[in-house]
Amino acid sequence: MKKSRFTPKVMAILSILLALEVIIARFGTIRPSESIKLSLDFIPIVIAAILYGTVPAVVMSILADILGAFLFPVGPFFPGFTVTAAMTGLIYGLLLKKSQSFPRVISAVLLQQILCSLLLNTFWLHVLYGLPYLPTMAARLIQCGVMVALQLVLIPIISQTIKTIEKRLPS
């Protein structure tokens, strides 16, 4: 019989990470303009990806986006941002589950920021609000630069902290 990866312990931890992601995304985010967002909401997704892999990170990203949009709306619900959230969980899950070496962290961060934040989210803002694509993208380049730097510093710290905690826990 195949053992399920979603044990009660895993579900409890993912639920806590999901709640944290919703809280950080909705209440711990700086929005200097409609098109720019600075947040630490990537942290729970990264933790889920490192601990449990791609599927839990994707599911958690999708649920966090949908729950956050309906419980604490910042604007209208738009499924495009849910697609971006799923891709974020996918990227982090694929690149960070097995190893958090600095080249893998750099790859995950750059791929997520360029593909998801810069290209896709700029496109969704264009579709949703009619913002001009290229000028909005130019403004969002600053956001992506800040977020790349922040993630490149924090993800290795998160990874090391998880390893330290795992060593201290009984098997």
C-alpha cells in the first residue's frame, strides 16, 4: 500500500503556512502604487516547497490566493493572479525541494520574478485595469530588483533554519 504524503501532521503544517501566507499577503504588504507590491508573502510558499515539494507548494499557493481574495479583497478577484500563484509554487517546488544550493536559489528567484512577477503579473494588470504594458513593466522592474535581492538573502537563511530545526527534532 502506498503511503500518503498528506499526513495529518503535513496537513496541519501546510494549514499554518497557508494562514501565514494569507496574513502576510493581505496585511504585511507595501503597495506604493496599484502596479507595485513589496511583500514577504513568498516565505510560507518557499517553506512549503522546501519541506514538502511541488504539489503541496502549488496547492497552497492556489488556496492562499483564492482565500485571500475572498476573505480580504484588495481588488476584484482575477483568476490570472491565481495562475501566477500556481506557477510560483511550481517554480519554488521544482527548484528548491531537493537542494537549496545558491545556483538553485538564484534560478528559482530569477525565474519566479521575471516570469511570474514581471511578465505575467504585468500582463494581468494590463488586462484587469488597462494599464499600459511596457510603462507598467518599466515601473515594476524596480519592484522585481528589490524582491530578487530580498529573496536571495532570505531563502538561504530560511533553508538553513529549516535544516537546523530538522536536526533538532526527534525522528
